[in-house]
Amino acid sequence: DDPSFQKQSSLEMSPLTGNWRMVWTTASDVLVLGANPLVSVGAIYQFISPPTITNVIDFLPRYQNFLPPSLVPNSMARAEVTTRAYSRP
């Protein structure tokens, strides 16, 4: 046994730890965002570092999709929601 080894909870040793870009979802609270007439949903990410998970959604004005990038400055908006979870003993 290695004395320097510190016991970690199963949550801290999660194989999901890391930064993820979502490519598909069935979450209705995210899907409904695409119906907004003013903005379109850009990239969606999850940053997982137990016990913290941060969900990030990028929004782009819909008019940016119709104009050349040289005419419109990037005006992305970002929403972030951070939650904490702990395993029960």
C-alpha cells in the first residue's frame, strides 16, 4: 500500500471528469431555446470536475447567420450554470 495515496470518493474518480462539448441532447429545457426568434443556440458544453459541474450554452444573434463574418462583429452571449453534488454516505 502506498501511504501517499489518499482515498477518493467514487464521485471524485468519475470517468466523466473533463470538458465535454454536447453534440446531441433530449433535454427539453435546452431544446426549447432553439425556438427563440432572436438568438440561435451555439455550442453547449459541460465542464465536469467533481463535485462541480458547469453547464455552458453559447447564444448567437440570428442575424449573424445571414451576413458575412467580415460585416458583423462577433456578439456571442454565454450562459453558465454551476451545480455541486456529493455522494451520499
